[in-house]
Amino acid sequence: MVIVRTIDALQEAKNALSGSVGFVPTMGALHKGHLSLIQQARKENEHLIVSIFVNPTQFLEGEDLDAYPRKEAADTRICELSGVDILFMPTVDAMYEKDELHIGAPAIRGYILEGEKRPGHFDGMLQVVMKLLNLSGANNAYFGKKDAQQLALITQMVKNYFMDVKIIPCSIVRDEKGLALSSRNIYLNGEEKERALSLSRSLKRATKMVMAGELNVEVIKKEMLIVLEETDEVEYVAIVDREFNALDVVEIGNTMILVAAWVGKPRLIDNMWI
Ligand code: PAF
């Protein structure tokens, strides 16, 4: 595995590769969720590039940029053992200049749900993902369904800017109790971890209701909110189609149920695709 930190070194390392390239962009603190993306990308491509970059432009004022977990040594080892060809760990200066050109999230889909709670977050996320996709020159790029809105916006960006890369959505990875894996789960103590399970429980409850024939969105959301009373604060429960349009009635095969809630220090998100 080659570790590169500059754009020139990345280009040089990439030039030595021939054949299909898979790319997994991350912010580090790798867990089993990342590992499943890396493993899938490893299987489906001849070469694999992983990036680790805690992107400042997607953190809002007062968010956990400085405290965001950084585990370079452990992450490097995981990448090495997973058959990564190039590990790209750029500095902020390598990625950004002062008076940058900006791309923005779409006015509606970029400013509802996560975008409403974290205004500007998706602008910064798309800005860095555009750079990373261009730099990697990958054929296939892998993103988790857990960040469903991020995934939808990246897919839209690739379509709108005619970018030559295929975005591959990957399943959510959960712990044995059902908690969706996230780098921020390390902030949860034992009691909070138990309460955090109410996110996945609320989604299970919703799925069961749908399976039993209840398709009314308001009725399902009401039940979910009861399960979510165990959290400290619910930010949203949403039932939308795969393009993030609000639904009154669940459309089997085209629906996502999404939840965001605070438990202790972290803000957690989870979702289920129906
Ligand atoms: O999902 C993430 O970890 C980040 O948003 C991403 C896609 C690596 C961009 O910084």
C-alpha cells in the first residue's frame, strides 16, 4: 500500500495502476461500516483507493470538527490489511485554496432534513466529494446508505455535472443489537448506547406496521415517535420517496424512513429503505 498526502504524489501513484479503480472516501476513525465499503470495493475493482480527510467545510460553526475522532495509525493498519492500493490522506492546504469556487447543494433537496438542521453542510460535503472523485479518477465510488441524503445528493451531483464515475450505494452495517455503526458512537456511554437503540427500534416498528398493511405516513410516524421517547431529543422522523419527496402513503419499493435524534453527546441518524 502506498500512502500519499499530496495531489502530485496521488497522481503519480495512480499512474502506476492499470485496470478498474474503486474509491472509498472517508473521514477516518474507520469502523466495520467503512470496512464493508472497502471490502465491497476491493471485490469489484482491480485497484482500490481510500481517502481519509476530515473535511472542514462540511462542519458547521460549533460542530465537532476539532473533536472529531482521528485514528491515523489504526486506520492505516486497517487499510493495509484490507488490500488498499493507495491511501490518500491530504492536508487541508492540499485540498483547498483561499478564494475557492463553490458548488452548492440543490435548493430543495439540499435544505430539508439534514440540510435544514445543518445548513451549509451539504455544500461543503459536495465540494470535497467532487474534488475527491475527480482526484481519484475512480470508475466506482462507494457510499453508505446510512447517510441517505448525502448519497442522493452525490448521485445527483454526478448526474448534473456529467461526471464519469458510478456511485455504488452500500448497506447499513449494524452492531449485534441493531445500532447503526457510526464514528460518533464512541461518544455514547453504556446507558446511552441502550437508549440509542430506539432509533433502529423505531424503524423496525415502522417496517412491521408496513408489513401488516399500515401505509399511512402520519400513523407510522406517530408510533415511531413513541419508541423514540427514549432519546434526548428527536430532530426529525421523515418518510420520503427515494428522491426525497414527502409521501402521504408508503410506496413499497420506493420509500425511505429516516430518523435523526440526540442521545447524550452525539446526534445520531438512521434509516430503513422499504
Ligand atoms: O460520509 C463521510 O464520511 C463524508 O461526508 C465524506 C463522504 C467522506 C466527505 O467528506
